Amino acid sequence: MTPTSAGDDINRTSGSTDRGAPTSDAGPISRTVIWGTNVNVQETQNKFSKFITEFIGDDNEGSDEPKYIRLMQEIKETARGFINIDCADLYAHDTVLYQQLIRYPQEVVPIFDLVVQAEYAEKVDSESEIAIQVRTFNLCDSGDGAGGGSSGGINMRELNPENIDQLISVSGMIIRTSSIIPDMKEAFFECLMCKHSVEVAIENGFIAEPQTCTSCQSQKSYQLIHNRCKFADKQMVKLQETPESIPDGQTPQTVLSYVYDEMVDNVQPGDRVMVTGIYRATPLRVAANQRTVKAVYKTHIDVLHFQKISGNRMRTAEDEAEGGEDPALKAEMEAKVLALAQEPDIYDRLVRALAPNIYDFEDVKKGVLLQLFGGTDKTFKNSGRGRFRGEINVLLCGDPGTSKSQMLQYAVKLATRAIYTSGKGSSAVGLTAYVTKDPETNQNVLESGALVLCDGGICCIDEFDKMSENTRSVLHEAMEQQTVSIAKAGIIVSLNARTSILAAANPVESRWNRSMSVIENLQLPPTLLSRFDLIYLILDTPNKDSDRRLASHLVELYYREEDRTPKPAVMSRELLARYISYAKEKINPILEEDASRELVKEYVEMRKAGNQKGTITATPRQLESLIRLSEAHARVRLSEKVEEQDVAEATRLVKAAMRQAATDPRTGQIDLDLLTTGQSNASRTLAGQLQTAILEALAEAPNNSLRLQDLSTKLAAQTAMGVTNQAIRDALPQLQQDNAIFVQGGMRGANPTVVLAGDN
């Protein structure tokens, strides 16, 4: 008996007759068993057939129809070639059968394939030609060390020789996927003498070349004809430990896994997955031309099932559609989300559920919440307008100890794809992509960085102000064009980085200086700051009443559970993550005519506020931010249309953020030039007046020249601008560039001489 399966070398079931089998008058009764064990193949088939046809489960909603017969009917509707078997159900139905699956998966899984194929033909569709494969997932804690716990499987660090050739389950983050590899399943040999052909199937991972031609009896005359061989799709997937599971002071572990046929290209770098498969060990030769192998074998996992998970261990709606969850459970969760969206205060409820341990900062929470929902990506292929990003970028800056890092941690736990990194510990290649040598092929390969791994999610960067200039420069393209361009080691590529950036930064003096602008406090380039949709200034302002409420809130977090004052229940983080996932997957709001007119009106009003003062209070980037935030607010309500109330809330959030971040401390007016150029309109006016005063003072001086100290004294006496030596030093380079003056002794001198140019 040799059943077949799609996985590599899984078809190794061997038949034998048990010598201890009972006999009858007609002779011994033969039993087919798995080689080396007393597991009866026929008995295993009968047990699994009984499980498929009789197991109903706890989520049948009053129906008597077996769960897996219902899933088979789903196969008929979707025409997919696999069925997912929950090992928790198998363990609850038959513990012995579950143990056989864990210990001998290479032999038991093909048996399951045959049983499912037979039951499908008998009970669902007898005329179907679909080859159905069994994919097992959700291993239980069986207590023998072979299966992982339902909370996360075996830790990657705990894999050892006792797990080899057993069914295991490990969780991790995918950091690399290879191109499709043709995996030979059947070789075609042809005799060079008589052209006789023979087909040889793979056995135990090897193909035995025929030594003697059966037709002409020639020795070693067979030649492999590659284009007549049969191949299957194969792909290498590299799995790494998730950041939260790495022990303190340790480096992350990685494990190689291989997927086959329909599972190829099902996952991408950045996905967090639970992998169920067979742990294999293969020998490595010392040299390619020697049969001697190394003492240490190379290990990998032959994957049977991928179950995508997010940072909070919840599958997204897209992942559920792949068959990893019972359709009845999926429908129940969707109904719960839709019912929640009908509540009138859903926006406030979601805000309260986001980071409930952080006191106050309602507007900051609303901005981060809308960032998690995100806007709608728009691509116009025919009109030539290109692509408009829907991702929202948010910057939190202010005094230390104001929960900025905690807000980032909450966002990481809620997003379906998210990475938390620190500015000081990140490099340019770590954020984008880096080139390394593949140990298998010794060729240069490209491995994704944090921004590429977060494609479609959120990248949280703490200590944003401490990043090097080279590292920050790579963010300009990623934050606006949503791509990362690489040209290294002969690899020229543009990778998608459709990622929202949530950053936290501290001022250079560790305490926010209210007399200085955001640019001066953070020492960040204006071109980078202007790419943030929302910049929140979080200050630690002493106030007796608010300090008392904050202290009470913090102290209550340290109470024992029974001593804590009961508070109104908020939405669980699990339900909030599910709500966000459903909204991002299903809801794509579009602008209505009324909302469009309201957006134009609000943008014009924002621009009008600075016309009289000669300042810029809004730019087209603010208009695009309004559109993205309006779409995100519509997603919060699970609405397919952007309405006026969404535009009103988006306008309020943008104005509140601008009032804090773009206010000129010298005039108290909003001036976006602070963020776009690093210098306010008032500062430029004062600089122009100072330059004019310098030229007038030099024109009145003997020989049209003055020492810097004398020039400073003269200007201080003539004007009321409070001129300092540093202000004059800042104004002189522009005058030199205009060829109005020249400086004797250089600008670095202690007291250089400033001379008026001859043509003046």
C-alpha cells in the first residue's frame, strides 16, 4: 500500500503482515500495518472515517449535520483542493487516532487523504475529479511533548531530535520567501542505445537511476530527459521567532520550511503564522563528489498548514476565508461586528477601548485609532493620475514620561501587521532591505526590512529623534510614494512599503521649550515633518486637579483585582482588533458629493485664516490628510460613504494638531512654513529687516566697514529688535551670497570685519 500526497516524501506508508496475527481455518489473517509499528492501517481508516461522518462539534448551532461534511460541501462550492482538520476536534473524538497522527504523520496523513477522498465521492460529489488533501492545524497539548500547546505550539528553541519525523506546530514571522522551485516527482529516463524509456518515481527523497536497460541490456545507458519529467511546485519559506517570544539577551532563532503545490505564494514576508508540518532531518554531504555526510543533519519543516495570525493572535477576515476557521464561527463573529457598528457611540467606545490604561489624551487616541483603520488606497491606471496613498502617518512628540511609547505598544498589538523598532537601534538597511548571500545557492538575495515587512500594516518607531541622518533619509520615499527603491549588488528593484508610520520623539533638551518651534525642539528636517498627517504635541503641564486625577488613575492600576473600584466595561482588545480587521478588509468608503463640497469649503477656510497675515495655514498635503482621515472615520462606522460628519471630525483633528505643532511661538499664529521650510513667515520678515539694517549701518560707517562687535552695538542702539551677535552671524551668509558684503577674517573668527561690497 503506497498512498500519495502533495508533500515531499510524505508517501512512505509501508505494508507488512503482522507475524502475531490471528489465524483461521483458511490460513493466517493478514493485517496491513505501518512499518515498524503495530498501527493497523484498516483500523486507522475506519476510525478517521467515523470521525469525518459523525463529529458534530460544539458550534453546530443546533444542526445535526457533521462539521466536516459541511466543510466538504464548502469544497464543492469553492472548488478548492483541501480540507482543514482541527486537531482539537480529533483529540476530543479519538485520542489514540490523534496520537498516531502526531507520531507517524508521514504514513497517517496519506491515509487521511484517501479517506476524505472516498467520503467526498460518496456523500458530496461522486463525479468530482478534485484531489482533496488534508491539512491539519491547531495541535493540542497531548502531554507527550510531541504536540504543541494550543496557545502557540512548540517554541522554536525547543525543537530537538525527538521531534524529528513527528507532526509539530511552531509560530513565527516570515522574513523571506524564495522563488518557485521545480521539485521533481517522477523522472523520465531514455536509453541512448535503443531509445527505450522508463519512468521512475521519487522514493524517500531519492530517484534511483536504472543501471541496466530492460530492452537491449546495455549497462548505464540511461539518460535523464528533463522536459518529460513530472515536477511539483515547491517554495522555501524562512521563519523567525516573533519579537515578543525572544528571551532576554538572546538573538532570534530561524527555521526553514518548505511548502508545496497550492500552498505556494500563500504567505508573504511580514506575515505572522502558525506553521503545522512534519519536522524533517536530511544529511549534508561533506563535498558534492563524496558520499560522506556530516554528523550534524540539516533540519526543516514540510508544511501541511499555514494559519495566519496577527500580533494579538487573531486571524483577519482574509485569513478566515482560506478555510482556517469554520464558516459558522466566521459568520457569528461578523454578525457581532456588524451589530456593534450600529451603536450610535461606536466611535467613542472604540476610543475608550484603545489604550485604556493611558489617562486622558482623547485627541491623540482618536488620531491613532483612525491611523489603525486607515484611508482607502486609490489607483487610477487609465487617467494618468497615478496612486494616492491611504496610509496615515502620525508623530507624537513632547515631554518625557507622557505615555508616548505605551501608545506605540498598544498600536503594535492591535494592527494585523506591525513591527516595533527604536530609532537608535535601526539602520537604513534594517528599515528598507539588505543584501545577503543565500547559504544554499551562494547567490546574492534581498531580505526585507521593517518597512517592507509591514506592508499593509503599521511601523512604530520609538526615539524617532535619535535616528541617524542616513536612516531618516530612507523614510522620505516610504512615507509619500509608499515604495522602497534598492540598487545594490546588481539587484535593482522597487519594493512596496504601503506602511503607516507611528513615531514618537523627545525634544533635544529633554524638556519641551515653549519659546521654540517644533523644528527647533526636535532638530528634525522639515521635509520629513511635513509628511506626517498629524503631529501631536504632548506636554506635561502642572495642574493640581489634573495631577490628582492622573495619580489616582495610576495608583488604581496597582490595586489587587478584588480591591479595584469597578468601572464600566470597555470593549476587549480582541474584539477591537477583529473590528479593525473587518473594517480594513470589507469597507472601502467613497466620497459623496456633499462630503466633497464640505472638504473644499473647509480647506478654503483653513487657507483664508492666513491670507490677512501673509502666512500659510494649509497646503494641499493638509487637504489630502483631510480626505484620508474622513475615509478612516467612515470606516469606523462601517460606512461605504464618506459623509459630512466624517469631514467635520477630520477637520477638527487636523486643526487641533496644527494648533499645537504649527504655531509660531513668537507671534502665536499658525504658520505651516515652520513645518515645510523650518522657518516661519515672521522669522523671514525679521531676517529681511535685519539684513537691511546691516547694509544701512555699513553704508554710514567709515570705509564702509565695521567690526562685528561694533556692528552689533550700533544696530542695538538704532533698532528695537533686540539684535544679538548670533542673529547677525545668521544674517551675514545670505548677504554674502547676494554679493552685498564680504567678511574679512572669516565667519569663524571671534570678531571679524564686515565690509560693504564696492558696487553698493
